[in-house]
Amino acid sequence: MPEPIEKILEHSRFIKSDLVYLLNTGGKERLELFTKAKETKATFVGKKVYFRGLIEYSNYCKKNCYYCGIRAGNSRYVRYRMTDSEVLEAVDYAHANNYASIVIQSGEQTNKAFVNKIESLLKRIHLQTEGKVHVTLSLGEQSRETYQRWFDAGAHRYLLRIEVSNPALYLKLHPNNPGHDYHRRLDSLKTLRNVGYQVGTGVMIGLPFQTIDDLADDLIFFREFDIDMAGMGPYIEHADTPLYQYRDKLLPLKERFDLSLKMVAILRIMMKNINIAATTAMQTIDPQGREKALMVGANVIMPNLTPVKYRQDYLLYENKPCLDEEAEECKSCLEARIHMAGDTIGYGEWGDSGHFLERNP
Ligand code: SAH
Ligand code: SF4
């Protein structure tokens, strides 16, 4: 007989069977989980939501992850790279609107020109905003030297999802070659930590072949790695990718969404003062998806600042929202929704991970 949920929620450290139980809850127990997560958030991170203006810098990618729409093997999209002035304009927008933080994300590129370009952009962003806008990078696996150069040029945080923490499952979702090696990705996470970044990772939820056991292990992975930030969201199929052939094996979208909410809620209870993002993929399934994530523990939102003309070419998955919304419209609808979720926006604040600050006083 499993323990009643009230007992499990009181455990100071969840064991795997607790996590499996919580991921499987329904009805009244599911709501108890969400209430506990909401209380944990209020106590340990407060009601403030931090904005990270998202700049989808380029859709050139040398990799071929089986799930992703902008994989190198997909010729449907026009490949683009934002110009310097487009990036700096987006940064200006973030600065003028008091977003103290931006995220530069891109397909994976490791050539010299790319590495130099990011370094010079980081320096220009620092100058232009007098160091007031902090930069998070999400540019995939790079050499230690590159991570160090970008850190020295002003980047403070890095997001690199492990995608799935089970190496055997990782192998099913990626080509079997050194460029897509699980251990290489894990080593990159460790290097980022050693260089001094606030490190964020995450997983996709509801992938083909993925089990509840895998998701429980993902949560344990986050705790063991002692992450500072998390970004998790539902896997959403994309017709131009190899994984699409397994679409019949997937959970319905609503269930993938619900599992994602539970992952956010459980992680908030496990790692009380980390930053957790309410991700765009959640909004893709449910128009109020990000607000729902805020209500069960998330505290970061990433409004999209990518110029509209590029958005239809940065489709990692299908039905991505806000393809035709300018940043201004995105902002005002978000503000209203965040207030509806009972939170306020931490304008002008960096919103560093409390967990990171605790480790690095
Ligand atoms: N190239 C970099 C950053 C861009 S991809 C990297 O891979 O780290 C950012 C994230 O998009 C990936 O980490 C992955 O988790 C997510 N993603 C890709 N395809 C997806 C899909 N079909 N459904 C949901 N998320 C997806
Ligand atoms: Fe490239 Fe990232 Fe997509 Fe993989 S997930 S194909 S690395 S953009």
C-alpha cells in the first residue's frame, strides 16, 4: 500500500518511489501536490516572476536530433542568422522595458566565426546596457575554451538541457555518433559549472519510449547535479523529423501537458530556491500553459523578442505560438496573465537563482 499523499509530501527527501507516485497522481491528490508546490514557491522564491527576453539568434544547426524541426537534415526552413543590429535592437527593447535579462538561443554552431561573433555581441551588449542586462546563453555544446571566452565576455548563465537523463533513451532520440554523445553533453554541463556559470538544464516530457520511471530519474538527476535553473516542457512532434513516425505511440497532448505541470510542481518541492521556467512548449498545448506553470512553482518566463520575420523559421516543434506577435503585444498580454496568476513581475531585477547565490555567496 502506498503511503497517503500527505505523508509523501512531508518527506524531506523524495525517493524514487515517491516520485513515481507523485507523477501518477490524479484527482484530489494531484491538487494537493499543486498546492504544496505553490506554497513552497511562495515561501522560498516569493511571488515575483522574472522575464528573460528570448532572442532566437539563428536556426543554422550542425546537429540532427531526431525530435527537432531545425535539425540540419530538414531543408524546409530558410536558414537565417540575425544581424548585429537586429540583436542589439532586441537588447535595447529589453533594456528599455526593464527586462534585466535576455537569453540568446540558437542551433548548434561551433565554427570560429560563430564563436567570435557571440563573443563580440556579448561585449557590445555589456557596453550598450552598462552591464544592466544579464545574458543567458543557450547555444549547445562547445569547447571549454569557448565557454570560458563567452563567460569572460559577460555571459552569466547557460541553459543546456540534458533532454533525457537515461543514456539508453538518449541514444534512441539522437544519431549514434560522437557529435550526439550523451556523455559529451553531460561533460558540457560539468564544464559550464566549473567555468562559473549558473547552470540550467531540463528535459522533454512525453517523448516516445519515455516512461514515468525515466521522468522520476530525471528529477533525481537534477537534484544530484545540483542545478541552478530548470527548463522543462512537453515534447511536441514535428512532421519533418524522424521521431514523427512514432506519433501514434505518444500520450495525448493534454496528458503530456499535465505531466509537465507535475514535473514543475515536484521539482519546486525538491529544489526550493532554483529558477524554473514556464516554457513556451507549455503554452503551445494550452494557451494558458505558462500561467498554469507559474501557479505550480515556475518563476521565470521568456517573452520572445525574435524579429517576427524569422519566427516561422525557428520552429523546433509544430504550432509554436506568437508567430506573428510583436514584442510589445506579447508583453502586454503577458503582464495581464501574470497578474491573473497572482504573481508580480520583477522588472529591473536580474532574478539570479537563489540556489546559485547560496552556493556562491
Ligand atoms: N541547439 C541548442 C538550443 C536550441 S534547441 C540545444 O539543443 O541545446 C532548445 C531546446 O528545444 C532543446 O534543448 C530541446 O529540449 C527543445 N526542443 C527541440 N525539439 C523539440 C520538440 N519537438 N518538442 C519540444 N521541445 C523541443
Ligand atoms: Fe540543433 Fe538544438 Fe535542435 Fe538539436 S535541439 S537539432 S542541437 S537546435
